Amino acid sequence: MPAPLLYESHCHTTLCKHALGTTDEYAEVALARNFKGITFTCHCPLPDGFSSNVRMSPDQLDEYIAMVASTRDVFAGRLDVRLGLESDYYPGVEPWLEKLHANVPLSHVLGSIHYQVSDYRKLFYTGKIHSYQKLYYDHLALSAESGLFDTLAHPDLIKNESPADWDFNRLRPTIEHALDRIAATGVAMELNTSGVQKALPEMNPSPSQLALMQERGIPVVIGADAHVPQRVGDGYATALRLLETAGYHEVSYFIDRQRQTVPIAAALESLM
């Protein structure tokens, strides 16, 4: 059996109210698929009940930490189990997240723009799809510039707002400008394999955006965004080949908020 090299860097728990399975069950799948480790990145608590129907509440944070710690103990010596967060970004939330991240022993912090949640839409959606798409990329760049995140999750998710209105070439100047800003920060971006299950069925981001990211030297972290144990590590081989096609030679993950790299060829060999 080849040495395990990869981490599942994006997965959830039942505390987000839309995931199934125990943390032990997620870890079992990672171990069975010859992963080196798994980092839980459940949806963070937010102030004022913001999108509270799809995330843990502030008073559940200790429960989340204990849940992951228990699984870490169960799998000690077999699988490296890490604590992370997927933290939503929108202008004005920075002080809350800065305090939250400082008070929790996090290994990996994903930054997300969830354009589809009702509280975000109330603040930013004007009824004009193209304007909403452009705003998404501005907020994506702002999230990188905030310094709060290691990796930007599913970074073209907005294409699923209205697939019939998605025109990459029309939006390309906006995307390129956002990627220039992100590249200047050194923040990584995710290749999220769960995109194949969405309204526009391809990974997030698309091959077109991946190529623009590669041109700018933006590192990539793969995540399955697993909300059920069976999806841990799902699509990683396909994702690695997409990275190769885009011109990447290595893939990244984070440990104690420090980026680690693995050659793509070795990563592919390690998968079962």
C-alpha cells in the first residue's frame, strides 16, 4: 500500500443541520481511502443569528471542538484528525471572525461566500444577476485581503445562482481582477469536488478559472465538501488530473494554518 499523503480538507458535522453521520464515520472513510488525515471544517457560528439554520450556534462551538477531539483520540496513530472551520465572509463580519479564529485551535480555515443564504441575499441581492455575480468576486477578493482565511472555498459557486445566465467570457475581466487581488495576498483557493452535484455540474472552480489561477501562481487545496461520510475524498483523482491539465504540478493542504505541498504525481499514486 502506498504511503498516505493527502488530507480531506473540507467536511462537515451534524452541527450544521444539513449533514449526516458521526465524525468517527467520516474519519473511517478517510482511513479506508488511504488519506493521511482529515480536517473538519464545519460552518462557523455567526453573529445576530445570521443564517443560523445552516450552522452551529455560538454556544455549540465547545461541543464541536470536543466532537473532533474525541475522534482524534479514537484514530490516534492511524489518521491525523484536525479541527478547522468554514467561515462565511461578508463585509462587516471581520471583527467577529477575527475573535472567533483567535480563540479556537484551528488547523485550517476556509473562507466562503454563500450567495444563496437568505440573510446574505437580503443584504446584497438587487435582482440583477450579472451585478450579483460581479459582487461575488469582489467579496471573494475582499475575503482574501482580510487575512482571515487560509483557503477560499468553492470559488466560483455563484455560477449556480442561475446557470442559464452564467457567461464566463463575459465575466472574465471581473474574475481576472479578483484573482489578481487574491494572488497578491498569497491565500490559497479550493478545488471543490462537490460542484459536480450542483445546478451547473462541474467542480468549483471550472477548468477555465483554474487556468487563470495557475497563471497567477495561486495554490490549490482540494476538498470534497463532504456532508455525508461516503463523500470523504470523493473525486480527488479527477480533481488532481484537472489540476495537471491546468498546469499545476503540486497540490496543497494546511496543517496548523501552514501550507504543505505534495507533488500531484505522488498524490495520485497514494489514492486507493
